[in-house]
Amino acid sequence: MKIEAAPLFEKLILWRRHLHEHPELSFEETETAKFVVDELLKIENVLVERNIGGNGVVATLTTGEGPTIALRADMDALPIQEQNHHSFVSKKAGIMHACGHDAHTAMLLGAVHVLAEQFREGELTGTVKFIFQPAEESTDIHGLSGAPYMIQAGVIQDVDAIIALHVCPWHPVGTVQMNNGFSMANVDVFEATIRGTGGHGGYPHLARDPLWMLSLVLQSFYGTVGRRMSPLDIVAASIGKIVAGSVSNVIPSEVNIEGTLRSYSPETREKLAAEVKNIFRLVETLGGSFEFELKKGEPALNNHIEINTTIEESIRELYPNMQIHWGPFGMGGEDFGYMTEQIPGAMIFLGCSLEDGLHRDLHTPIFDIDEKCLPLGTEIFMAAVNKFLNHESLHQPLKKHSIEKGA
């Protein structure tokens, strides 16, 4: 059977546009999940499980024996007011699919349709799990996003390999970006409090001013990446929130600071956090005190080289003229990293930019895609599954250390 999603093009567009018009935030994807389930139930011989790890949906095709591969798409939207003017703009004020999860979900639905036909024709042996994951964009009160909850639910316990894709607005349709090893950042958030004594704004010499202490901390903080971390380490450190004081003539007694730390390797992650905490010790030499709390978020996305090789070979066979760019995806976070921490897996970035001259970046109010990328993503999913299930050497257990080192 020829692997082709073109006949599904109209459905892919309809699915994506419906989801785009009806976005839901992390942990609130009830109608999105219902839509996915309703579409899956139209396909023969697909086992559908719902409410997995929250609003997650898992569809399974299987012959009852052979290897198992999983495909994953995320479903949630962002708290952004859309500023596009197409006919299917978000109908929910302040909520928008600004990261392409509507497209990811549509492409995965397409993959279920075509792979189900291959299973019916007896062309594949093994199991394919289709994971529709909620809450990639945010965490709950426990500091967890959707991927850890689905892992806890046992979704990938019996899976040999897992693949995901993400739309990419800095590449045109017909291009993919790939990378072996660490490809997106560890994401940590810190909260710190600097305490002094405060006092009257007209008598600063009688106070231990935490804002003055903060000024020295800020200089050291922004110098840390350039002078305390190795130039070979991939890191980013930013402060996004500072809260202090209430009126103009009162020196506050404390300052609250929040920021984010991004890194690629586990070793660099620990080193960066230690360096930043150490910076706050400066205030003790100035007569102040501090508290520092680090909240670890998703681990760095770690693409397994053998899974990437499978995807690359699938792409080159399917689209000989498709451009493949190699390089890390940036300092953004992706909770798919929780899954590649557990089992061999890889994510690719799929070119989707519109030829309108606008920079429609991820997480912006004007983000949009060229929908011609939709059948390409579906076909890449399908081709990779075919190659994996028909390639016996890929079914052998892969070494854990190779996942950790990205070897």
C-alpha cells in the first residue's frame, strides 16, 4: 500500500480549524478530548481509551504480537488573545492555539486513519499507540504537566519507541529540522526573597535596603552566564518578575524575585542552579538575608539517534527532495522530554511558515501555519511507523546510557 495522506487533506484542514476555533487551556481540554474520541470511534478496529492522565486520549492499533511504537501529539492551547483575521479565529476570548497543537492533533488523527487501513489489509504486525496528550503548556499545583501524568498512568510502559513532531514557523513547508541528543532545554523556575529592614525613604542610611542589595545581585546574575558558566555549556538565565514596595517614600523590607533557568545537560542544569543560588549569598555580606527555592520543570528533550535515523530514512524515502536541517531546536521547553527520559524517542520540527513576510513565531498572537504541512506530518508519522515495525534490528532494547548521553 502506498503511504499517502493527500486524500485526507480536506479532513485534516477541517479537524485543525475546528480545534483552532475551540481552544482549551491546559487541564481543561474536555471538549477537545471529546472531539478526538468522536473522530477515533469512526475508525474500525481502534481501541480508544479516554480520561488518561487527566484529559488524555489513547488509541491503539494492534495485531496482538510484535513491537510497539507510540506517536504523540499535544492538545492544549495558550492564554493569548488571537490577532489573526482568517475565517477560523479562536471563538474563546484570551485563548488561542499559538503553538500548533491543533495541527499536531489533526496530523495524529490522520495517522490513525491511514495506519488503521494498513492494519486492516494485514500490512503491519505489531502495535501502534496514538497518544493525545493534555497540558503540555502548563503545570498544576503539583508542578506537573500532562506528560508525567500519562507516564504515571502506564501509557508508555510497554512501548519500545516514541515519536512526536512540532510545527516550526522558522522553516517553510517541505523542510524539517532534526537533532540528535539534547535538543530542547531543561526548564527550571526559581523564586527568591531578599530581606532587609526597610525604613523611611528620606533616611536611607538607617535602613538595610533590599532594593539596593538586589541591584548588586542583578549585576552578578546577568554576569553568571558569561563569566561563571563555561562557554561550551548551553544555558540561559532570565528574571521575569520583581515585586517590592507599596509607596514612593518607604523603603520596603523585602523584594521578591522570580526567574527561569534553561540548560541542556543534567550536569549543566545542576551547576547553573547552584551558581544562581550562590549569587543571592551576596546579600548576607550587606546585612540582609535571603530565601531561594528552585522548582524543577521538564527535563531536556533528548532525541535518540537510532529513532532519529529511522525518521530520517523514512523522510528520505518518502520525500527525496525534502530539506533536512540539523541543529538544536532552542531553549524552549517541551514536556515530551519526560517521555524520552523513559524510553527511546525523538521529536522533529516540521516547517510550516506562511509566505506572507510576517514573523509568526510560536506563542505570539499572530501565530499561524501553512496548512500544506498537515499531510506531510501525517505521512512522516506513517512512514516512520512502517519502517520501525518492519525493521527487526530496531526492536532490540536500546541502551539507557545512549539515551542520557544522546549518543
